[in-house]
Amino acid sequence: MRVAVVGATGAVGRTILQILDERAFPLDDLVAFASARSEGVRLGFRDDEVVVRALHDRWFEGVDLALTSAGGAVARQILPAAAAAGTVCVDNSSAFRMDRDVPVVIPEINPEALDGHKGIVANGNCTAITALMALGPLHKRFGLRLLVTSSYQSVSGSGMKGVRELAEQVDKLHEQIETLTRPDPQALPAGEVFGRTIAFNVVPHAERFDPEGSGFTTEELKMGNEVRKVLGIPDLVCSATAVRVPVVAGHAVSIYGRFESPVSPKEAREVLSRAAGLRVVDDPARDQYPTPLDAAGLDDVLVGRVRQPDGDDRALLLFAVGDNLRKGAALNAVQIAELLIER
Amino acid sequence: MRVAVVGATGAVGRTILQILDERAFPLDDLVAFASARSEGVRLGFRDDEVVVRALHDRWFEGVDLALTSAGGAVARQILPAAAAAGTVCVDNSSAFRMDRDVPVVIPEINPEALDGHKGIVANGNCTAITALMALGPLHKRFGLRLLVTSSYQSVSGSGMKGVRELAEQVDKLHEQIETLTRPDPQALPAGEVFGRTIAFNVVPHAERFDPEGSGFTTEELKMGNEVRKVLGIPDLVCSATAVRVPVVAGHAVSIYGRFESPVSPKEAREVLSRAAGLRVVDDPARDQYPTPLDAAGLDDVLVGRVRQPDGDDRALLLFAVGDNLRKGAALNAVQIAELLIER
């Protein structure tokens, strides 16, 4: 079993290497690819090192399984030929997620979707995976009919450059924090990665605005598209808001779901506590609820704040938090690979 | 006209003094009160100073109008006697908001509610005011029927001690920001004000958990209670999530509203652009949308990201941001006082 990691030097690629090691993934040989700029970089893997190679036309020769995290444009260029040649590709970009022939798979939620794959399997969007880990089991039991989400997405969702931009801006601003009750716009650092100052701010703009003019960002459209596809609810109306926050790792999502059947918070908590890959952290009396700093570095998605608004016995509110680099990306990709081997 | 500011040394009290000055509020004499601890503190007011006095039993003697921001417990102790003695009190706490005899007033939205007051007028909750500035005009035109909100609330909502706690935690953590992808729980500063580390985190817990066990926080329950009262929709189902974020000033709220009439984003933008106290900042093509750093220090509430989910022509999404110390507290209180004088 020869495994390739493509985009190995990025935040997700490095996490994939860590997780392959942690889970003792059954591989004989590992090859790491990145852009020409990173050629020759040495990455630690198991007790050894792997030397990064530049991507080239025949990169997939002899590769049984590729875990790719190189962005949508590169994925579109390099994956079809690899899949056609027999390399099974688990892709972390959004390039193929809406293709009819490409399943979006979360192993705990819809493992059966793997059956139809034709060489490319898509990993879901980081925020969508976090939400789906909680919504999946609830949908099976109660039938999801309406979804509203608002996210709190960390800067590492934009890779290490996002983390660096936050760090630089915090360095500039933290000694004048009290002036931020009345900030001088000229004195605020412009954001190259996030388009606005992200330190001491929240930015309701992730990825880019829908070129078709819906007013949604592409990040927001993914939530509805992927929930509909993974849960098989083609007519679900989903209202997503994606907001970047000055957090390093861990994406949180505030979820309102309305269900076909009446559901109590107690029943919901029971269903969630039996679900794989999910940990219920929900005890107001003991101030237990999930936050990104609790979830960063963990494999499980944390869910809490389970409650119901007065006057609607079919509505539920939840707050779910997952590590965007792990379950939101690298871990889910490795789990898909494990499932491929198992089958 | 003798005006008292109670709680004058707090973040909201100081902002009230600034705004009385900025708006040339018609007063003859200003007295400032705070707890005994702050007795003798000198606060700048207009080109002069005012010396803070300790609250005492007869503080309201000779006071025509009191702007009080001293917390709910103090408000319950001191306001009924003052109101009975003829001092009109505009209170920033939540103590009286749900009283039948006490109107919650946002001058741009429900000025008529002032008519019934019996000496105490309540200022709304900071996040609820921000949401209501956008929801009010939309409700009048389209009829609000369902509301889901998720907030991004700044630390100054907990006063200057909240700002100090964020600053201290940022000082401790900012040089090790990259370790926060896998934080060591022992190394994270405990939060006294927020219950958790607020730097580089978001905390889905504001104020305290509902003692009646609904699972909501009291901050979240205020959203529904105040929207129902201010807009006069007693049966509105409201699902609010309140989250504290590491922002100094400016509360943002992600709003999903469903209306009785069909509504397009274009119509909604037209209605919002004609509303007083509101500024529409909504142009995806030019990357225009509101953030807390844009709203901090402003009087207007900013609203943008107006859009509609596919498949529901009665639903709207909005992102509103207001300065929690100004329109969310001090400014709205001063505007209520101006309206009282006008009437």
C-alpha cells in the first residue's frame, strides 16, 4: 500500500501525517507532494522523515491511495487523471463535492455513500462536518426539516497564513486594547488573508461571495449543499452564516434545527450521547459547555447547549465545536481511507 | 432640570456622560453617583468635572431625571422609591424590563410605549437593541413570525473588567499563539469574568444559566422577551444563542427571521435604508459588510449580509452590528431621556 499526501506542507497536510502516525495507518510507503516551492522540505513521519517532492504530471504512478489537500484549482487539474489510472483519491477541497459521481463521506454518518465512488471521494467542509456530526444522528431519529446555522470559524481554517496574520495583528494591537472601544480606522491593520482586521474583530465573510449574486459566501452555500447531500434531504432549506473569529483552532457552530417529529432536549441528548465521534458536554449546573479551546487537538466533536425554544416542541438548539484541522479535515480524510481499506 | 447618572464610573456610566455632552443634553445640573468605593472620583464633563458621590437613601431628592446603570440588584433597591417621589428613571438593567408597568423603549422603534410609563422606563438589552433596530422596520412591513439569533458579543458588555480580563489573557498567550492548535488546558488562564479563557476562544455563555432549568442563559431569554415586548408579538417563538467573543466593543448578531409576507432582499434593504439610526452596509461586490471594529464608536447600528435562503421567499438573513456601550446602552438611554423631555 503506497499512500501519497498531496499538499503535505500545509496545515491540513501536516495534520494528515500526524494522524496517519497516531492511528498506525496500514501503509508500506508514504510519498509527500507539494508545490515546487516546498520541494526538498523534510517532514517528520513516524520515527523517520519524508522529503517533499514537487507535484508533476505522473505523481500518481504506483500510488494506491492519495490524500489530497491542495485547494480546488489544483484538485481539478490533478485528480481526474489519477482516479482514471486507478489511484483512489480522498480530496479535501470543495472541487468535486457536488459532483453526482463523488460521494461526500463522514464515516460515522453516511459510510454507505462510499459504495458508489469512482475513484474520487470528497471530504466535507470543516464547518459542515462539525454540524453534521450532531445533525446526522438527530436526523435519523427525528427527521430534519429546517436548518439555520451561524458559525464561529477559526483562522487556521485559512491555513498557517491565517494563524500568522492573526498573530501579527494581535502583536500590533494588544498594547492599545482599550482604544478599541473607539478604534481609529487608519490605525487598524488591513487583513490580506481575511480582507479585514481579524484581531479583536469578527468578520462575516469566509472564502468569497457567490459569483451568482445570491449574497451568500461560497463557504455558506457549502453548509446547505453538503447537509442536503450527506443526509439525503434534497429539499432542505438551509440558512447558513459563516463568520471568521480570532480563534486559532476549533470551529464552533450555533445550530437551530426543526424536525418532523416532536423532540425533547433530553431525547436529543440521549441520541447524541450514543453517537460515535461525538461527546456531549452539556451541564449548565456545572458550567459545562463546549468551546473551541476545549475542542482543539481532539478527535471528537463536542456538542452542548442542547435546548428548545418555548412554544415549539419540534425545534432544537445546539452548539457544536470541532477541531477544523482534525475532524473537520485531516482526521475525516484518514477515516475515509480506513473505511476504503476495510471495504 | 437636574439629572443624575447612577453608576457613573462604569463603562456605560462614563459613556452616558460623554453622550450627554456630545448631544448637548438640556440639563442645568448633573450629579453623579456610584458605590461608596468610587466616592470622590472626578469625571470630566463638558469643560468641567463632576465629583462622584456615594449612593445614599435620599439620592433622588431634587433629581428630575435619573439615568441608572448600576446593575439589577441595585436598581431593584433604589428605583421604586425614586420613581414614587417623582424622579423619572431610565434604567439600563434588566430588573424591570418584564414589568407590565415598565415600557422597554427604543426611540426609533416604539416611542409610543413611553406614554404608559409610571416613573421607570427600561433601556433594552444591548444585543436585543442591535437586533431590534433591524427587525423593527422589517416587522412593520412584513410581519415577523419566527426568529433565530446567534450573537457575537464583545467583552465590554461585561464592563471594563471584561476588557481588562481579555487584555491580560492576550498578554499571556499571544507569544505562544501557534501552540493553541493543541492547547494545554493547564496553561490556559482561567476566566474570572467569563468563566473560561476568552482570549483566542468563543464562550457560549453570557450572564448566567436560567435558574428554571430551560438550558438557556438569562442573556438569551432577554432576546425573546424583549423582541416580543417591543414589537408587540406575544406569541413569537425566538431561539437565541448568546456567545462571548474576544472583541473589545461592538456586538454583532446573526439574524434569521421568517415573515408573514413574502419579502425579497431588495425590498428588505430598501426598508432598512429608510430606517432611522440604521446604516445599510451591504455590497458583496465591493466587500462591504459590517464588523464590530466598524461599528465601535458609532451611533448608528450597521446592517448587512441581507439575503434569502433558496426555497423560502419569507425568510431573511441579516448581520447587524452595534456599539454595545452606545446604542446598546448609553445612547439609547439618553435618547429615551430626550424623548421624555420632548413629550
